[in-house]
Amino acid sequence: MTPANFDGTRPIIVADDAAMLLIDHQSGLFQTVGDMPMTTLRNHATALAKMATLCNMPVITTASVPQGPNGPLIPEIHENAPHAKYVARRGEINAWDNPDFVAAVKETGRKTLIIAGTITSVCMAFPAIAAVQEGYKVFAVIDASGTYSKMAQEITLARVVQAGVVPMDTAAVASELQRTWHRDDAMQWAEIYTKIFPPYALLIESYKKAQDVIANNEQLDSARG
């Protein structure tokens, strides 16, 4: 549901108007990533897929020559977003140069795109910039993309911002989509945060333990009459 105070111009993500594009999260390309640990990148990409599922958000995936050294898509994406649509490319480096990919995006009817891709400076940046030029509101998830150096990440960030892309991190995307803890699937969102920052799992464990202690004390008090 669109928030009552959303006027269509604020740079925020509204789930009902958004589609998730997860581009080239491939096992071979992951081995070139140097700006973050590979496990972090993998967890963040997985978290985005799960968020989209909880929000009933369209997901489009694609891979760059997966039969070659770039390798296949990591399986966690389609495992956590079983509704995702995979679009095969014919060698195009920029996914937006593939007519089938662009058609799949347009078929969603959504005008806000959440994009993550490996490599950041190419697979994320190229389609993100192209989508802005076609009138989409684009949010690039920097820590769910990956590139070969911190310098490459910083240069790319400057480029996409100048082009009108809004950069975000995975946790911010989750919070903006979730919006409130007063929802039936709140614990599923909590599990997503454990993917984004694993120490959050300790917080959940502490909370559950405290709840168990409270419940146990109440039982003892009730037994004592």
C-alpha cells in the first residue's frame, strides 16, 4: 500500500511501485570482488531476493555468459525469490542493451527500480544509468554489488550519483521496504537483518532468552499461588 504522505517525488522506495533487478551475481565474477568479503556480498544479494518475496515485488535476474568463466548465478537468489524471472542475454555486457531484459522490466509496470549487480562499475552502473535516462527512479544497492577494488567502487558511486541514481545499502533498503515492525511477518524481516549483519542474530537470541526467563518466572509465580 502506498503511504499517505508519498507524493511521487520523494526519493524513497515504495514497494508497490518497485521491481528488483539482480544482475550478474555469478560465482565466477564473485571471485574478482575486492571491495568487500565475498560472503558479505553473497548474503546481501540473498537478502534482497528475500525482501522482494516478502513484498510480492517482481524480480528480474540475468547473467553474463554463464556458460563461460563468469560462472552461473548463485543459487540463493532464485531459492529466496522463486518467482524471479530470468532473462538470458546474447552476450550484451550492459543488460539494458538486451531487448528482452528491457521488455521484462517494462512488463512489471513498475517505475522504481532497485538494482544490484556484479561488477558494480559495469553490470550495476550501466543499466542503472540507462534506466534513469528512460525515466525510471533508480536505487543502486552498493553493498549488494561488488567490484575489484575500493577505488573502483568509489569512482562508480560518483558516476551513478551524477547520472541521477540514488545509492543505498542493503539494510536501508530492508528498512524502507519493511516500514514497520507491526506486521505479521516481522520475524522474517528480522531474519533478513541477520543476513545483512550477522551479529543481529545475537540480539534475537538475547531477546528470546529474556522472553523465556520472563515466561518461566510468571509460571513460577502462578504455581506459588
